[in-house]
Amino acid sequence: MFKFIKQYAETINGVDIYPMISLFIFFTFFIVLLVLVKKMKKERIEILSNLPLENEELTNSTL
């Protein structure tokens, strides 16, 4: 698949390295994000998952 993307990016006239740089940045971002999520503590995940439910009382009372 990477070979196909590389061959396609090379066929664009006047643009040599920019598609490869953007592809590298894209994959690097999501790999780093995946590592951070995997290392996250279970307590932190539970706090974040309950966050929308905690604010529900405040929004209903202000309406």
C-alpha cells in the first residue's frame, strides 16, 4: 500500500517531497496518540468517561 501511495505522490508534477512529509506527520501523530492512550491510567479513563454525566445537572438547571 505504501508503494502505491509513493508512486502516486511521485506522479504529481512539481511536488516531490511534500506528500511524503505530510504522510509521515499524519502517521506519527496517530502512533503517538495511540501510545499515550495505551499508557493512560485506568482511573484517568474513568474520570474522563464520566465527565459528560457530571455536567448534566448544571445544564438542565440553567435551562
